[in-house]
Amino acid sequence: GEDVEQSLFLSVREGDSSVINCTYTDSSSTYLYWYKQEPGAGLQLLTYIFSNMDMKQDQRLTVLLNKKDKHLSLRIADTQTGDSAIYFCAEIRGSARQLTFGSGTQLTVLP
Amino acid sequence: NAGVMQNPRHLVRRRGQEARLRCSPMKGHSHVYWYRQLPEEGLKFMVYLQKENIIDESGMPKERFSAEFPKEGPSILRIQQVVRGDSAAYFCASSPEGQGLNYGYTFGSGTRLTVV
């Protein structure tokens, strides 16, 4: 199976909060990232968290990291239609420089 | 300051032809990474290059695929004798020398390769 796992789909109503979850298996992960991909576009870095942190907040985005359970989540407050996209979590392992991505979560925001 | 530039945006090749994908990193960036995204999948690492050096090619298929990042000019990902399974979006990312990993990576908009 995937080393980094995400649920494939999430639908929320405009104005609600969205929570996108990610689990990873490698305990040597140092940095964990959330990227956003809109249709036909590249990846936009949204936020990151270092492995010695358990929470990071950046405007409408809140990242929670549970190292014991190897669980990462991205909360988007007051979700808007412009937030509809695919969200990827990714990790850097140990001394490597390349990213390992999850398969992505398609977020659909309903009016 | 232009971002990571990839061209072409779309590329159609017949089976057996060669595909050449180009990536110009952000100004001042000397590290380039190539990733492949198959339909409805996440991105998979292919190769990591610095100027004139391949640092890690552990994600590259052993045959038909090659990459270079010359001293002058863009990085090139070359796929020889393409097959239908090579159809995918190929993304390039760049990062500066010595930058901490909290920087993340800047991605280009990708090249969508279709093999017919």
C-alpha cells in the first residue's frame, strides 16, 4: 500500500470547516507539507510543519501533527468555493531531499 | 521573478517517438527535481539533479528515461521510445542551494504527455 495515505474525497458546504487527514508510516519524517493542486495546474505549497511541532496555524489553515499515531491533518476554516481542489500531504524522510506524496484528497465545496 | 517554467505544457507523441521535457528553475535555484503524476494518483519522485550532476535517480525507470541539468540551459527529461503507459503529467520543482527544508519546493505547472 501507499506509504502516505489520504482519503480520496471530501465534500463540505461553503462556510463550514474542512478537515483533510493524512497518515504516514516513516518515523524519520522531518518535514510534512500540504500542497494544493487546482485543475490543470501545478502544486502550490500551502503550509508545512516540522516534526518537533504538534500544531501550526496560518490564517484559515491549521495543521495538527500526532507523531505517536503518525497522523497529520489540515483544517480549513470558513471553506470557500475557491478552496475546491486536490490537497496532497507530503513528507521529507530523514536526510533525503525528495518529497513522498499521498494520493491526494479531492475537496469539493458545495454552495 | 519568474517561477519554475516548464515547456511544453502539452505534448503528444506517437508510440516509439522520443519526448523531451524542459524545466527552467527559478532564478538562483540550483536544485531540480522531476516528479511524475499518473492519472488520479499522487506525485512520484523520479530524479534529483544539481548543475551537471545527478544526485538521486532512484525513482527513474531503468530504461528509456534519462535526465540532465547542464551548466547552461534548462533541465531536460528525455523519454525514448514512448509507450502508452508513459502518459502522465510530469512536474519539475526547484529549490535553492543550502535552503532549509522549511522552504518547501516551487513547482512548475507541468507537462502533460499523451502517447497515442
